[in-house]
Amino acid sequence: MTQFTKLAVSTLLGMAIMTTFASADAAKGQKLYQKKLKAPCGMTGGDFAAKHSQDEWKEINDGGKMADEISAICGGATIKDKLLPFIYEFADEFANDSGNVPSC
């Protein structure tokens, strides 16, 4: 195998692994929503994520206000800070302008 072929194969393998990890965050966020927030929020995950567009969710997350927004939407529900990135990925993936619909 030539040097170029080895490089091409390893690059493709790396990209495939990175794609798997990127989609895993939203999936984990969906599971966390179902387990920790669905009952306090009183709505499905799709309804929760559709409260904002992807740009709005990004602005909320970048501003460090994700926990406050969850609390506002879900009537005071709280979630640990270490889980917020997963909930953000879930909300971003299924925002009202994404065209995606979660199964929860």
C-alpha cells in the first residue's frame, strides 16, 4: 500500500468516527431529556426543542443561560451543569427550524 493510500484510508476512518461522536451527543441529550426533564416540563422533547430556532439555542448556550432557559420552559426544573451540553445538542438538533423530529 502506498503512503497516499494509507493516509486516505486513515482520514476516512477518522471522519467516520468523528461523525459517530457528533450524533451521539444529541442522542444522549434526548435520553437525558426523557429521563430528567420530560415529567417536570410536561411536554415531549420535540415540543421542548421547538421553543427556539437553532440560532436562538446557540445564543442561549453561548451566553451561559441554558440552565436558566430550561428552568423557565420547565417551570423551575434544574439539571446538573455537566449535562447541559448534551441537552443543548439535543435542542439544537431538533429546533423548530431544523426539520428533524425526535422520537420522544
